[in-house]
Amino acid sequence: MRRALTTTLAVLVVLVAGGGAAGFWYLRASLPATDGELTVQGISGPVDILRDQDHIPHIYAQMKADPLYRLWYVHAPVRVCPMVFQPRFPFGPLLEVF
């Protein structure tokens, strides 16, 4: 009896740890990419987007219109969640999302 209880508890611990690791991996994969290079047509020169230790983006470019054109790349990934939840929250259909 004691051996069965120990085995069941060990299996349960492994399943919870595996589920936690899978959940962490899934949530981590859904975060926006903040490193690497991206080639985009429509800008006249190079644009550098640097993030400091607090992940605040700083956009540097030669022409004035280029950073405004690239602002969507910085703002869009972090604005998706508020754009989905804010209209639904006051009216109650937030449960439809979940």
C-alpha cells in the first residue's frame, strides 16, 4: 500500500512538473521577438531599434519618417492584448474569449 502511494505521488509530481514546464514553454514562445534583424521595404535607410535593460525601445534612424514607419513593429506585439480585452471587459463577453 505504501509503495503504491509513493509511486502515485511520484507520478503526480512528474506530471505537474511536466505540465508546468510545458506551460512555461508555451507562454514564453508567445512573447514577441525582441532580437535579430528584419529587412523591410519602404524605408529609405537603416533603422536601429535598441532596448535597454528595462526593455524600453529606442529607435534611431537617419530620416525622420523612417522611425515613424517602424513604430508599428515596436508597438504592435504589446498592444494586441489590450486591443482584445479592453472592448470586451465592460460589456461582459470576456468569457467568450476564454
